[in-house]
Amino acid sequence: MKRAEIKPTNSGIRAAFCAFFTILIFAAFVVRLFSWQIIESSEYQEDVLSAASYTMTTEASRGEILDRSGKELVVNDAGYMILFNKLYMKKNTENDIIDKLIDLMKLRHEEWIDALPIYIDSNGSYQFEDNNDDTIDYIRSKAMLNMNKYATAEDCMAAFSERFELDETKYTKEKFRDIVSVRYNMEFCGYNNSTPYKFAENISRDMVAIVLENSQGFPGVECGSTFLRYCSNGDLSPHLLGSVGAISQAEYNDLKDKGYGLDDKIGKSGIEGAMEEYLRGTKGEKRVTKTSDGTIVEETETVKAVPGNSVYLTIDSNLQKATNEALAKNVQAAAAYYPDCIAGAAVMIDLKDFSVLACSSYPGYDLQKYNTDEKYYRQLMGDDTLPLFDRSLTGNFIIGSTFKPCVAAAALEEGVIAESSTIFCSQNYDFYKNDIIRCMGYHSNETVTDALRDSCNYFFADVGRQLGINAMDYYAEKFGLGVHTGIEIYESTGILAGRDSTVWYEGNTCQAAIGQSDNAFTPIQLATYAATIANDGVRLRTHFVDKITDFTGQEIILDNSKEPEVVETVGISTENMKIVKEGMRQVAVSGTAKDVFGKYQIPIAAKTGTAENIGSDNVTFIAYAPYEKPEVALAVVIEHGGKGTYSMNTAKAMLDAYFKSTGKLKENNSKKNTSSNTSSR
């Protein structure tokens, strides 16, 4: 039997071929890896080293400021800016680019950032600007020009010419100075690969289009969007809201560890300044990779910018508007009879937590124009009426008889007088023969409630003498007079007679007791004082900030409305406070305020004041309402207002606006009920 013949197959050949091909591929990889790592390693290493990554910050929007109901007061508006980006700018081209850009900006009547405190005088010489000592010292310092402290502006400009490789003969003096200004500020702001320089902000769309059209001639010059502060109702509460400005060298030194840059904006005054840590957003970051020939190969956002928090104020926009209008109207009305009357202030406080509902200073200004119009700003700076001065928080006014409730409460508590005690008023109080105090009436026997109703100078001069200045000042501070009220922004401490007086005679105590002598307080203190009386001697912290939330409004970061902070307990018994409050009620019903408030639909307690001053008298008024269950307290001061009519009319308009908003005051019962010939004490 024959054995079966075995025929050859292709499987062995295929296996051999696959093995050979696999070896060939691996061999090729080995050869290529050898070439990359050994033969060509230096070339690739050079390429890797020539590419660099830079971390750049991205701008974060500033938080909004809103009123108590969420109505916008200060928000962000979209704007455009011109940036210099060193990553895209060719070396040693800055001067030419700045030269061309300035010409273009001037042609279009656009403004760029000019921070150099050197100007050209009428003789064509360089001079330092006034009131810029810190910046001038920095220019002379080792950090900048390394010159002695006596170096002139001319010396500094010559040093700048050398530092920035600028040939002064190529330019007009004005153009040379402008280029130096930009180069100086670029260096001051830390312009480098990671920090672009903001050449101009708030430019027009037309300017953006022109720069983009000419981008080939401006390498490294970019147009981008930015956030601009915008106040839609700029004259509503400018002093309170405050302003934002460029960070100073001193501010930068204090804040650089918190991530601030030299080209940052920072809150300078008002709520913008006081709430800076909350309003400021958190900057983002992006990574930019650039090759040695300047080519950008990658841009990646690594950290998103986070907008600032939203700050809700206690201010009621409608009530603030009504207060502004009433104050302006009555100051102007008083000026018709008393030409030196040009100013006043008014404040209303919510008694449940001492939050400020309205805070007005007249004359005021338009915050939006202040921030954007240089001509308007200069006009305000030169205005003799001082519209930038916040009289409501920092104006110290002699307040006259509105001080008497404090003296009455102190005298009752210290046992100097009782509710039934009487003092005979014969008009001229002459206990101190060289310091006779004249009363506006001849009141005969007066109790403390009578004396408050009639504003009897004789009664309070004698009570003040017996009480003494130390006890008087002790209770005044407890009520909030001559001390900070606790508001979030800057306020004056006021002046308290005796405590703050440099010279003191016994007779001065009698003058102080009627609100004269050296006593001078702010309207916010007066409103706090009235609120403390209404609150039975418990003084809460007066405040402007209601709450702070994150930018979404979902997370509450701070809430002042939940647990009002007790600052002081005056220490007056309930019985004695009741006596004082009854006297203030009589002021409105049958006393010095009866012509305006005697028939007012809402029962109030009040005290008028007419204070002797250089020029026409100051007229002041404090009140709280309703009398039985108080909701609000207020204070009005009209400087050189002459007659109390004007301060009372202002207060009435404020109360009208408040109680109409609550539905407690009907339109037909809120008509003006005043007499232009009314005088008050």
C-alpha cells in the first residue's frame, strides 16, 4: 500500500514573510528613534527651547451696586479699549507705533491714558504738576530714573529720552512729551510678555474699526472689550456711591499680594471704596505659547474670571429722589431771602434696624459725568459751592435747639430735674453776667415738656449749668452725637463742646446746653440721635449695606438685615424717655413745628432748631413717626437757611414720600400746609 503524498502549502511562506516585515518595521522605528534622540537631538532641543509659554490674566467684571429693592444704581457697561500685547509686538517698534496711534487718536478726538505728571508751560518748559508728589518721587527714584530729589522736570525728560531711546529732535515738544508719557506708564504698569498695557479705554466703535483696518501697521496693537462703570441716574446719590480710579503706587504696594496689578482700577470713595473687597472680581488666566519667530501656536483658558459680588444698599431710590428734590427746592427757596444759603443735607433712617433709607447732600453732582467728562470734573473742582463735599456725612453743623432732648433726658436721669420741676423763664438768663443767654420768649414757669415744646433757652441754660458739661457730653455720645455712627463709608466724628474745646469757661456749659458753643454735628449723627430716642435709648449701628450676594444673586455672602447690631444703650429709664418723647410730641402738636405738622395725618414727635452762625442762622429739624409705633426717623439741616420753615418743609416732603409708599398717607391729606412767615427755634 502506497503512502499518501503530502502536497506543499503557502502557510509557511506567509508566516516567514510576516515575521520579516515585522522585523523590518521595528528596525525602521529603531533607526528613526536613534536619529531623533542622537543625530537630530540638538535641533529638536533648540525648537523646544525656542517655544515659550506665558500665563496672562483676563479681566473680571466689577460687581453691581443696587438699591434695597434690586434697582440698579451702578452697573457695568460694555466698552472698547486698545491694548499693547508684547507677545505680538516686534522688538523696538513701540515708539513708532505710539507716534502713529497718538496722531490717529487726536484726529478722531479720542483720549488715551496720560499719566505723566509733567506738562509744558507757556514758555515751552517742562514743569511738574502740583499735588503729585508721590508720583514725582517715584519718577526720580531708583526704580525709575535713579535721579536725586532735586531733579527738575527738564532733567527727568532728558533721562526719559535716553531710557526710551527717543530722539527728541524728531518730534515736536508736545509729541515727544506724549510718547514719553505712554512709555513711562507702560513701564510703571509692568508691561511685559504676560502683562499687556492698556493704551486707551472707552474708545468709540469707529476707532475700533479704524485700528482693525490698519492692523498691519500696528503689530501687537489689539482692540478688545472691557467693563466700564455706568450709573444710569448719576445725580441720585453720587456721594454715597463713590468712584473708581487707577490704583496708586501706595495702594499697589499695600495690595499687590492680593493680586492687584499696576494697571488695575480700584474703588476710591463711597461704597465703591468701602466694598472694594466684595465688588472686585477674581481675574482669570490663559496660557499663550509662542515660538521663537513670534508665532502664537496656542491659547488656552486655564482659569475663568469670576465677576465681583453684588452689593445691595439700604437706600430706597424713590425716597432718595423725593428727598433730593425737596432739599434742593427748600434750599433754593431759603436763598431768595437769605442769599448765603447754598447748602443742606437730609437723612432718613428705618427704625427696625437703623438702615439708611435716604441720604442727600445739596448741592450734588452727576456721578456718570464726573467719571467720564474731564471738563465737567474740572468745573466741579472749581465750584465755590463745593458740590463734591458730602455734607450729610462729613459736614459739621451747629444744630441749635435740636440738642435739647439730649439735655432733657440726661438731666432727668441724673436727678437734676423731675417731670414736675419748673424753672421760671424771664427771657434773659444772666447767671453768668458776662454771658447772658436770651430766650426767644417770656415763658414764665416751664416744666421740661413745656420747655421742649417752646424751645425755652432759659430753662435749658439753667438745667445745663446744673448738669455740667461732663454729664452732658457723656449722654450725647451715648445718643450718637460726636461719635461715629458705624456707617460703612467715611464720616466725620463731629465736634462735642467741652470734650473737643481748647478753651472752656463755666458759662460755655449753658451755651452748649442750648446747642450752641462748640457743638457741631453731622446730619447722619442727628438722624441716628432721633432714631435712638424713638428706639427708647437703644442705638443700633447705622448702615448703608443691606446685603451682599454673589454675582448670580443665589448665594448670600453678608446680610445686615437679620440681626441688627446694638452699638449703645443710652441708660435712660423708660419713664424718663417717655417724658422727653412727650415733649417732642408737643413740639409738633402745639409748639414750634405746629404750623407744618399740627394737623399732619401721621402723628410725629419732633424738635426744631435755629442755630446762630456767621451769616444767616442754620435751621435744623429732627423727627420720628408715627409717634406711638415709630417706623422712621429723620434729620434735616439747611445751612444759613434763616427760618425753620425750610427744614420742616423738607422733612414733610420726606415723610409724605415714605408714608405714601406704605399706603398710610392719602393723597388728599398730604397737601402743603405751611406758612412762609413761620419761624422756629
